[in-house]
Amino acid sequence: MPIALALAWFERTRDAQTSSAIRRGALVAIPATVVASYLFHRTTHAAIDEAVLAAITVAATLLVARRVWPFWAVMTAAALVVVRQTMEIGSGFVTAAFEVRVFEPTAAILIASVAGGAVAWAMTRFFRRLPDRALVFATRAFVAVFLVQGAIYTFHELAEARLLPASDVLHAATEAYGPDGIYGVHLSELLMIAPIVAAVIAFVQPMRRPVRWLGVASLVVIGIGLQGNVRRSSDMSNVRPSSNVRLKPDATNVATNVATNIRLRPYLVFRDVTRSAPAGTVPHAGMLSVAPLDAPESRRAATELSCERVSFAGGHGLCLHTESGLFPTYTAKVLDGSLRPLASIKLEGRPSRARTSADGRLGAMTVFVFGENYAAPFSTRTTIVDKASGDVIGELEQFSTWRDGARFKAADFNFWGVTFATDPNTFYATLRTAGSTYLVRGDLALRKLTVLRDNVECPSISPDNRLIAFKKRVGPRADAWRLAVLELKTMTERLIAAETRSVDDQVEWLDAGHVLYSVPGGTASISDVWVAPIDGSGPARIFLPEAESPIVVR
């Protein structure tokens, strides 16, 4: 849009040198986008980069409008105006198409890029055909909106980079007007609408009163439409529609070969990662399986369900499934007491964690998603659903978070690892922000989260609701975790001495004194389920080989 209007303006004013510089700048932006996308994809200070480029864009707009720059400077400015946006698109495309390999974001980026080019081309033709007076009105309107948007964006990114006094407060205050805010996104719409409206006003003003009133009425209709669009965005910002939920019996993947005699006594539900199988049989790698709890190695029975993560309680369960392909798709299957799928819920990213409330009614799912945090290629989304109806109760990022009696909010919030108390209204989870992790307690009815302490990841509450087992970071390395136990009443913690290795898993309580967890074996893709006493009364040992995501069912 800036390039489209600038070309129309300088062609109308017969400034051939500036028009040529802008065209060359747009061409230079094509290879520059590739380089900038590569660098932006790997930067560790994205907010600072975006703030600097936004500030340069604002300054360039003012200076080019005054025609005080030489040819090479105008060309560079035009290239920067384009590249500051396309580098984010390029970075996102690399993540969506090659790293995560998710079809919908990849297709959305390609379609939106083509649509953006088409709109710019159409607007260039529109501007060139305007009379002088209308073009002046349209140009002034566009520049005003563009400068306001650039100024807000610069301020917002400087606050996110923590380069301003009271950055957290300022960042929160401008969040709604930032690029992803419920109001900020409409500034981009105004870049198209404002010049058209201004051109209409230029036409209407010299006309007779009835025609003028007709033009004013048209503008009022447009304004009402925009207001309704903003209101709908605001109303829907805290609601995730449940149209992804399909509450129809699934005739496939039925657990027809689950041994009934295993499920008549306490048993273990888990993901089988066995790679080998006896002659004439099919390996069960990745399949939802069960084994008797008192002798798990004696016999295991596999279902026909492929699961990445498993959860089960109160006669209902969750199976987070990945459908492989060039662009993998992800779903959560709601299971009945016989491990048969009752419903399928579309997931928006790669499965990470799953938990079910003790009564089986609620389920919590954490996935890795693309495009949520423009400062990083990945983020997490944790959703709580009512498995009986399939309704989405809420995403944890939509809950209010409190710390030390005050509201706590930042743009980089990520939640994962939900564990439900016996009372399903109370749950615990991990919050990560500004490089630190925290244990939060959730109140589902109030949609409220309270920070309890730091350095807690993947909590799991004990059967008596007194203790939380979790993984605790003990070093700077990415995999430096130790298992620990926290007493909720006193907030005292102790390491689980029986396990000294780094464990990257959300543990499951075998009983009041032992926890189960997965640890990769000799091959990173094959894990074993281990058991360790929380009081150090014995060594850790393998509980079930070639298995992961264990869940105890009594």
C-alpha cells in the first residue's frame, strides 16, 4: 500500500526520478526479503529489530514526503518499507512450511501474500485515475493513518523490548492497539478504507446538498460496519468457537482387541513404543495400549488408536493424535470407558501434554502452535474442554493472572502442563514468561490464575492433593532438569533423590509414594517408563520398557 500510493503520487507530480527510485526499491526488496527473513528467523532480539525498522519507516515516510532525499536514499527507504513486513512473513513461512509443516498456516501465508499484491496493484490503478483534488485527499488520509500505525507499532515494540520506563505497563496498555490487538488490526484495514473515503469526500464536497448527504450517509454506513467488526472481534477475543468438535461416534480405530480381563483390575494406559514384534504380528509402536498395574511386563494389549499423548480418568480419556503427511494434522479423540473414540477435536498444533480431571468430565490439552508469538517461531496453547459436550471452556491465556496481589500480564505468556485437583474447579499449571517458569493455581469458575512460586514445570498433583511432583531446572543447559516434590501447604520442596538424570516429562503418580515417568532409552525415539520413590527409600527402576505417557487407572 505505501508503495502503491507513493508511485501514484510521484507519477502524478511528474517526479520521474523519485518514481524510478521507488520502483527499484521494490525490486531490491525481493532478494532483501530472503536475507532479512533468514536473519529475523534467528534473531534473539526481535522486538528491538522491529522497533528500529518501524521507527526508520516513520522517519522515511516524513522525509520522502518532503522530497529531501537523493535517489539512492529513496530506493533504500522503499526497500525498507517493504522488507520490514515481508521479513516476518518469510520467517513465518519457513516455520510453517518447513519446520512445523502445517498446511493451514502455509496456505494462509501464500494466499494472503497474493491477495496483498493484488490489492496493492488495484489501489495503484485506483489512485492513478483520481482527479488531482481527490488524490491529494486520499494521499493525506493514507499518510496520516500510516504514520499513526507506525508510531504506535514503534512504541509498542520498544515497550516489549523493555527499552522504555515502566515497559510492562506501557506494553500492556498498547497491546490492544498493537499489530495483533483487537483494535490494531483494523488500522491495516483503514490503510485501504481511509484513502477511498477521503477521495469520496473530495468528490462530494463541491456537489449539491442532497448528493453530499448521500455521500455522508455512505460514510456513516462504512463506520457502523467497522464498529461492528471491531465489536465482534472484541466479543470473540475471549471465546474459541467449538466448531472444531465433532460429537459423532467414530467407527474407525475402535479398541476391539483390548483384553477385558486386564481392564477389570487396576491397569496402566500408555503409549506403546515397541519397535519389534514376533513373526507374523504387527508392531504396536505409537498405539494406545494397556497393561495390568500389578504386573505390567506380563502382558500388554494394544488398541487400534495411534496416540502421541494419553490421559484417562473417571471413565473418559484423551488421545492426542498426529496424522502424518507433508502437512501433518492433529486431533484429540475423546475416549469412553472402553477406550473407544466418542468425539474428535481438531488441534491447532503438535501435541505436547494432556490431562483429565478425576471425574472424567474435563480435559486439558497443550499443543505447540505456530504464529502466536511473533517474537518466537513456537509457542504453546493450553485449552480446557468439557468432554461431555465438546465445548471449549477456555484457553489459559484468556484467564486473568495474578502475582503478589496484582494483575500480571505479558505478551510472551505460555502455559502448559495442567494437573487437576480432586475438585476439578482447581487445577495447577506452568506459566513461562521472560525466561522464567512459575507454578500457577487455577480457579476455573473465576477464570483466574494465581502465581505460587517459580522454577516449576509440568506439575502433577498427588492422589491426596497434598504434594505436587514436577521437573525443576538445575542448570543452564536446555535439558538440565531434576524431578522434585513440593508440599503445597508449606511450599517446601525436595528433590527426588532416586532419580538423578534429567527428566523431560510430566510425571504420573503410581501411588502416594511413587511416581512414573518416561526416559529415553538407548534410542532417543524409544522410551521406557520408570518408577521412583519420592522419599529416596530405593533406587529408580524400569517399570515398563518401551512405553511412554503412562496413566494409572483404578
